[in-house]
Amino acid sequence: MHLFGAPSGAPPFLWRLCLLAGLLAGPATAADDVVLRAVAGSDYRAAREALIESIESEGLVVGTPLPFGEMLVRTAPDGAGSPFVAAEIVQFCSSGLAREMVGEAPEQLALCPLSVALYVLPGEAGKVFLAYRSPGAATPARVRAAELLQRVVDRAAGLAPLR
């Protein structure tokens, strides 16, 4: 058998080609599924209000926001602080969409609630970042969840500079 022998009867060159393609592709990163939107000409308070309004305009209820930046400050070793000026995760859920997702596959429960992070970085005054994890497009309900998240973030990004 050659160094890259061919199990299952596949030609050896095919296995070598697959190995080479995998090496050239490079490692996948956890951030590959994160959608990021920078909102210029706004501040944290205005972007937060715009995000909550955008969620509510979809007929949804905002859950208790997670004060992520404060948590980092509280748990930092030796007063290292937070890499954010401000950071929060806003959660929300559509019961109809959640029912659709778990109807397709019960494990999609892990995708609920949907969330959008908003944060400001030091040295970037006047710019707020909105980020969310894409639920992907593996099922029709995941596509609808991705569209919902995109609508919410797009609307918030449009409203924030107007406040």
C-alpha cells in the first residue's frame, strides 16, 4: 500500500488530492459563523435602543440582556478589565420560529433564543458593532431565523445614527 493508500477502492491520487485540499483550506475558525455589522455615526445607547426597537417591531419580546462587558470586568484576573468600552448580549425568541426549528430537528433547540451582541471598542468612539451567530441554512426554519436576525440588525443599524 502507498503512503496515502486508497481505502474503499478509491484511487490513491484522489486521497492525496483530498489531503492537499484540506491542508490548503487552512483551519476553520469559530468566528466563521459570526455576522458582524459596524454602525458608524452612533453611540452605544442609541444603538441599544435601536436594536430593542427593531426586535420589538418584529412582534417579539426582548429577554433579559446579558451585561457581558461587566462580567468580564468582574471576572478578570488582577484587574485586567474588559476589551470593550461597553458590551451586552440581547436575547429574544420567536415562539413560532422556535416551534418550527424543533419540529424540523429537536436539537435545534440549542439555537434558541436568538441573540445579538452589541459592543464598542476602545479608540473607536462613534462606532458600535452588532454581531450575531448565523443559524445557518441547513433547514427552512434556520433560513427564516437567519433572515430574522438580518432584518433586526439591518433595521437597528439604520435607526441608530438617527437617534
